Amino acid sequence: MTDKGGSTLFPKVPDQHKPNKPLVPSGLGVIYVLFTTVYLFLVYFSGVIQTTNGVSAPLTLAVCVLFGGFMGLLDDWMDLKWRYKAFMPLIAALPLVYLAREFSLRTSLSLPFIGIIEFSNYYYFLIIPLIVMIVTNTVNQLGGLNGLETVCPAIVLMGLMALSPSHLILMLGPLIIWLILAGLNVQGKIFVGNSGSFAIGMTIASFAIITDLKSPLVISILPYVFNSVLILLTIFFIRKRASVTFDGKKLTSDHRRSLVTLVTYRRPVTERQVVAIISALFVIFTLIGVIIEIM
């Protein structure tokens, strides 16, 4: 992955959980961002999905994905503090608010054991921005191991796509590219970086809003939310961050400050085992969300 002069196109970073910490190309998430943007523009020009009142779902989704990728690149360049990263996705919520109003999407949210909650106009100016902000940031927070940043969001996205066959064309191409990147990431050959994790988080939130699949989204991302709550609580109250110890073969942790450290707490397991366990958790919650939506 070099240019003609021999310089690296993508910066290489050490894989902390592999013997000898080999250098791996990072930031490959930009490939997903660029491909998805071009793909969505082609979908728009093909006329497969009709424009309503001058508002287009493919173009709106493309704008959101582009902004997610820009956020990731900005974070890589400037190492943004979390107080800035937490609220930046609110900018990307603006085109989604406009689309939701023009498409007259439901302003209610149906939750298990709670029932239907009607938000009225608060849905546009409060709930949509919250969905975008929470999903984008929580997806970005679950990483550090090969596969977590790619496999878990792919599971959630596939669940949403299964519930919306009429909008399947929107994410079919991007999902294929993301799965290719996920396969390489699981093998430890690439990292998608912040550009990839922010972009896919923005994709999930935007697609769920466009397809009006808020309820299954809320259920599917519960492992993400749980992980972020653990991380934030320990940072605020203990002033310590989650970390794992690698002995050359397996990972272990002496605390429970994140989903990863919870799985590895006083239990040596391999990196792939941790990723498999957490991915299985996402499969379970995504299936629950899908089944509840169908029923």
C-alpha cells in the first residue's frame, strides 16, 4: 500500500495486541466514505429512489456519511477532546431533521415494556439530534481490538437493512465494501481508524432515521450504550481509563471499566475470542430488535 515513490499512502500504527506489535496501515475507513458517497450519488441519479418535495434520501445519507468521515479525519489530525467530539455530530443531524419533516416521518417511539411515546415536534429538534450524537459516539468508543470497530456495526446495519427492503439499495454497495474492510480488519491487516468508525456510526444513525426504524435501532445499540456508560462513569468518578494487559497470546484485565475489560476480567482470552463474544452479544440484541419490530 505504497505510492510510486515508495512512501506509505496510509500511516502505519502498531497493533498493540499482536506479538512484536507489527505496523498496520490505519485510516482505511476513508475508502468506505469515498465509495459510499459516489455510490449514493449514483443511486440518486438513477432515480431508483424517488425525491419527495425536493428532498432525497440518498443525498441526505451521503452528506451525513461525508461529515462522519470528516469528523474522523479531524480527530486523527487534531486529537479532538471528547467534549468536542460528543457534540459535533449534531451538525449532521440538520439534514436529517429537514428530511424527517418533509417525509412526515413518525414522531413517536415504541419501546418494549414501555409502549408508544409521542414526541411531536420535539422529535425533530431533540430526538433526532440525540440519536445521531449517541449512536455516532458510542460506535466510536467501542474499539481497540481487530474486528470490534467493523464487525459489530455491520451486524446492526444488516439488521436494519433486513427490516427495510424498500431502502435496501441505499446500503447494499456500502455494506459490501464495509464487510471487505471488516474481513481485513479481523485478520489484523488494516485499521479503519476514526474516519471509519465515525462514518459507520453516522451511517447507522442516519439510515435508521431515514427508514423510520428508531425502535430496533435503540435495542440493537444497547451493548454500545452499556460500554459507553461504563467508560464514562469510570472516567468521571474514578478518573481512570479502561485497559487490558497482553501477555503475547491472551488478553486479561483486573478491572471492569468497559465491555472489553468486562469480558477479560480475570479471565485470559484471545483477541478473537473477545471479539467473537461481543459480536455475539450484538447479534442477540439486533435479533431482538428485529423480532420486536416484526411483531
